[in-house]
Amino acid sequence: MKKNSKTLNYYLDLKYNIIIEYVSEDQEYYFVAFCHELGRGSCFGIGENPGKAVDQFEQNRIEFIKLLYDKDMLIPEPIESNTEY
């Protein structure tokens, strides 16, 4: 039985809540963008500013979802949040 019952485009169009963290190590800094559903260590983006980190995350998210879909591995859908910022 297929784990992903919807089309690839359905999964690619999902909108995840992106988290951006500032990281400072050894006098260098960068930003990391990720979402909890896809896993911080599995799908993320790194950039010198938040925008570049998000752009890289989005590129990696597409490739990651395609990989999961092709291997018929479960693709987590976004968790709805009632938190307002």
C-alpha cells in the first residue's frame, strides 16, 4: 500500500512554517532555516542572511519531498498552529 496517496504536486505545494535560527560559531555567523515536520537535520537551508537561508531551504525542501515521494516514504504534512506572532 502506498504511503503517499496524493500527487507529487500536492506535496510540493504544501506550506510549512519555517523557523529561522541565528547561529554564531568560532567568530562566524549564519542563519539556518528549517521546519519541524521535515526535520531540522534532514531538510534545512543555510545562508548569510535569513532570506538566503529560506531560499536554500525551499530548494532543498523540493528535492527532499521528491526523494521521499519517489521512495514511497511518508511525507509529513504541515502541522497547523494556532499561535499568532
